[in-house]
Amino acid sequence: MATQKSIADKLGLSISLVSRVLSGKAKEIGVAEETIKKVLDEAKRTNYTPNSAALSLRGVKTHTLGVITYDFEDPYFGIILGELHKIAKQRKFTLILAGSYQRDEDTLDLSAFAKHNIEGLIIVGSDRKKDWYENFNQKSIPSVQIGFTTDKIGANICLDESLSANLIASYLHKQKTESATLFFNHSLSHETFKTQHIKALTENGINILEDVICDGSISSVKSGIKQLKQLPDVIIAGDDIMATKIIRSLHELNIKVPEDVKVFGFDNISHARNFIPSLTTLNPPIKEMIQTAFDLVSSPSISKETLRFTPELISRESA
């Protein structure tokens, strides 16, 4: 890893002079343009990165953000993290990543943040309560949450649950759909969307035959399908992963999609288009949401507003 000392040794210069150049103060002491260029070129060649702790002690903004994800294995969160990385690179931010697996609070490890002076926090995922947040609150670290929450602390970015449900209900109404069955779990995001789905489907004259609650495992999904009293025109899942498990379970039970029953997903994860049949779903405007998250978390006075975004309906083979 390149340091000011290694750059100074390489160019035969003093560390203090290199420090002046890299901090943008070289011209104040009359350093020659040729020398400044040599130092900057060497810093670029060796990927020199200033120490964030040292910058922070000098009162210099480090553009270092902490990112917490509630599930490293969730493919939808993976899309969000990928976009976070892209935009952070464009805006010259450094991201420190922490989180948990499968929303298990016992695996939530935030120790990485103790080693860095983060200037803001981006939370990826929905929650009801943030027991871990007090330490960040005491330090007045601004936060933005991408997801739903009942424990509102900082700014909140989420999908418009009402418009999302109405997009699906309107689409199904135009297809003359008469009945639907819902497959959701107990997470806050699923519960939030399910409430709106029930309202939107009812308003569009679509009869809800059953409301199946399952933990998302293939066994619970298959069990839920086996216990259906009647096959609906469409099954609406709380997310794309659950939708793909529904399609697989239907296939194993010799029920064809979409001929016998249509299936609707939510999230537009990367393999939704490649699944057989390809998955009809809602596509969140991830790039726009992440750009807004960066704008909010890096603003001088962050508000506690909730910003809702409208997804796009992607029509494919499953519905």
C-alpha cells in the first residue's frame, strides 16, 4: 500500500513536501509545477489513498460511509450494494460494509465501523427496530434507510407501496383476472405490500381466495401450494425468490405456468428474466434510489423525510 513516505522515497523528496502536494498546499510554499506533477503522477500510479482517520483529525471530510445490509445472501440487496459501489466510485466515496446473514441479528457485526470515522450511514433493508443504532445516534451520524421501518431515525427511501400494488392489480384487471392467492412472509416489507395488494385487488374486482404465510423456504412454499383449496388465476408473491420457488413447486406438482396459473414476483432480481418461464415482476428504480440516498446522507442537514419511488412493471412469460 502506497504511503507518503514510499512516494517520498521513490522520488527522493521529503515527506513534508509530498504531504504538502497531496493536501493541495504545495503552491503556498512555491513548489515547482514539475515536482507537483511528479508527486501526483506517482500517487496515481501507486493508488495512494490518504488515511481517513488522519484526515478526520484534521477536520477534513473523508467521504467515508458505512453501509449495513440485513442479508448478504439476498439477491435484491446484492443489486442495491452493486449500485452503491458504482455510485460511490463515481462520487469518490469510500464504503465500509457490514451486516448479517438472513436477517439474523446475532450475526450483525458492526465492528468494522469502529476502525473508521464514517460520516454517514446507509441501511439496506427493512426493520421494525434498530437496537444497535444508539451508538451512531450519540455521534450524530446521519443515516438513510433503503426500505421500510417503524423505528424512524434518519431519512427513508422506499417504494410507493400503494402505487406498486395498483400497478399489479390494474395489469391483472386488464387481463380479466378473477381470482388471486397471496404468498407472503412475516417481514415488514411483505406485510406492508400485502396490505396494499389486498386493497388494490379488491378495488379492481379480483377475488382473493387465500392469503398464505410461509417462511420462504422451498418446503414451506410447496406445502402452502398443496394446501390450496382452489387454484387461482394468479399467485402473487412477496418477492422474486419466493415467486421462483412457487413456479418450481407448481412444476413438481404438474401445474403449468402460465397456462394453469399465472405467477407474479417483485424486485426484478438478475435471474428473473432467465428463469423458465421468465418472471413477470416489478422493477424498482434502484439507480435513482441510490443516487438520492447519497444526496441525502451527504447533505449538511439531513431531514427525516420519507421519499417513495414508483417501480416499473416488467411483463414476461409467467403472467
